[in-house]
Amino acid sequence: MNRAMRIGSTIIATALLVADDVAVADETGDVAFGEYLSGQCVTCHQISGASNGIPPIIGWDTTSFFQVMDTYRQKVRENKAMQTIAASLSDQDIKALAAYFATIQPKED
């Protein structure tokens, strides 16, 4: 293999590694940004984990949280308030919220 081909292969391999790291970073939400966005959520959902007729959203795994919010966004799940809220959120917003709420565990009684 000549020098130009080795350099080209190295560049391609590096680009693939960087792209893979970016994809992983895109999958992980920003906890601090999620906390910032959570104000709208906690007006109804209790940060303590209490339900009081409204399902708790703390302590969920991030994949489930994202999937549920996306089903509201796609109007698969029925709830006009949640559909409206979810429709206003980007994938990045939902991932950030998922990351934040995953860090909060219900308080034991």
C-alpha cells in the first residue's frame, strides 16, 4: 500500500471513529439542560415521585422516557396536554429531560 493510500485509510478510520463518538453523544441527554427544561414538567408531575392521579416520571430509564414522549409527539398516545407539550420538544430536548429525570429516584416512605 502506498503512502497516499495509508494516509487516506487513516483519515477514513479517524472520521468513522469521530462519527461514532458523535452518535453516542447524540444518544445521551444533557442533564443540566434537562433540569432547565423540567420546569414545565414539574408543574404537573411531582418531583417527589408521588402520583396524585398524574403518573410519576422520575427514575425512568432514558429509552422508555424518550419512547413515551415520542408517542405523544406522534399522537399515538391520547392526552392533548402531553401531545402539545411533546410536539414543542426536539429530540435533544427529550433526551435531556430523560437524562435529568433518570437521575432522580423516588423518595422512600
